[in-house]
Amino acid sequence: MTELKRASSVVEYISKMQHFISDEGIAHADAFVPRADDVIISTYAKAGTTWMQQIVHGLRTSGDMDFGEITDVVPWIELAYDVGWDIVGEQKAKPRAYKTHHDYDAVPKGARYIWVVRDPKDTAVSFYNFMNGWILERDAVSIDEFVQEFFLGRPAPRDYWSHLISWWQVHEQNNMLALTFEDMKEDLPTAVQRVAGFMGCDDADAVEIATKQAHFSFMKAHENQFDDHPLAEKRCAALRLPAGAGSSKVKTGTVGGHKNKMSEVTVQKLEQKWAETVEAQLGFTNYGALRKALAHG
């Protein structure tokens, strides 16, 4: 029997993650047909997904917190079959809401979409922190190894840059709302108001409650409802991980948190990747320029 253990190298990590979603799970997700009023939250991993799930669910329920974990009520389309989330039936409230990490080409079409984008450097750090101690044996792989060998090495269309470019190209469609993680952090009330307007929620009390419950302090106080434990419980065996492995998704949520976390070499490689992909295709010289364009959108 294969030993239950966390990955101690990037190669082992990639090998384990090949079993993260089963073939049946992929087929189930591909067959999903959303309704026109469904809201699908699309982000690259660790770019504000859980935060937006909490905002959307709070708006549609006036602050319901009667759930085990947020993805029980705003299910992840790609993992639904393997974890046991229902993506076909009715939900606690309307509109139905979902999360996905698909790029635009792969996402189920016909719904409404909220796209949240985050600085790739901060995204990379958050990605590493989430996996370190869960899929990865704690500190067995350095952040520089992880970012250079995995985050920078992911092939298109599963990499950060392809995901960003695909959603940018459709972000002005009427069924799209685009937000940056940084603008949400800087002015949460305005961000929640924008989401409420997009969802057709004109209940001022619901907006106030949803805003309060989207603050870091509130989510940190309810951390066990944002820790992916249903996913960890169901997928540990497939990933050959020790029982009880898991990781909180409520960290610090900082802007600029990558500073002093990665080596200068890693930072330069991230900037070079941006120049070769996003700048080459969209013309934005850095993330700040793209953020500014979205804000003026």
C-alpha cells in the first residue's frame, strides 16, 4: 500500500495534484449547464475566491452563516462530483452561486460572471502558503522553489497569465463584473455595493450585513467555515495524504505581501513572465497598469 504522506518536492506535489479531480468529476463539471441568472465566481486560485463567495452568499441571504463551510453553499463546479456538492439543484437562496478556477474558454457558458484578479506576486505567495503544510510537507519546499518550478512552470491554459488574459478579453460583456483584490481591500463597502448592483440586490440591510461579514476579522473569527475541510476530507485518500490534512483559506489577505517573501531572482522571473505574456498580448507593462485600467473600466 502506498504510504500516506505529503509531498516533499515540487515533482511529488505535481504528481499528487494529478489526482485532485477524477475523470468522472471532470466529465460532470463539463456537462453542467448554468441558468441565465446563476452567478459564477471565477478567479485564479488564491486570488480572492473565498472572499467573494462570502460576499455573494451574504448578499443573497442577508448574512446567513448556517453552513459548515462556504463551498457547501457556493459549490466549486470542478470538484462538485468528487466532494458531493450539488450543482444542479436549488440552493439556499437565489441566485444560485458557484465558484470556478476555469479560464473563460473552459467555464460553463450562459450565466453571469464575477471575475476577481490579484497581483500575481501576492497570488503566488498565497498559493504557496495554502499548500505548505497541506499538500506539501511543511517547509520541505521553499517558496522560491515552488514559485519557480510550479507557479511559473504551469502550462497554458492552467497558468495564472492565460487565466487573466482569457477573462480580460471578455470583461466588458454585460454579464460580467470585474474586480481587483486590491480595490476590494482598499474600499470593501464600494466593492460590495458593486457586487450587489450586479446581482440585483437593492436591500440596504443585506448590503450592510454582507459588508460586515466580509471583513477579515469576521471571517477569521469563523475560520473553520472557510477552511476547505469537506474537500480535504473527501480528497485526502485520492491524494494519498494523511487523514486530517487541510489548510485555512483565511490568512492575512494583505496587499504587497510578496515583499521580502521571495528572492529577487524569483521576483524578476515573475516580472519577465508578465512581460512575455500579459504585456505582449494586452499592452499593460505591469499589474498596476492593468488594475488602473479596470478601475477606470
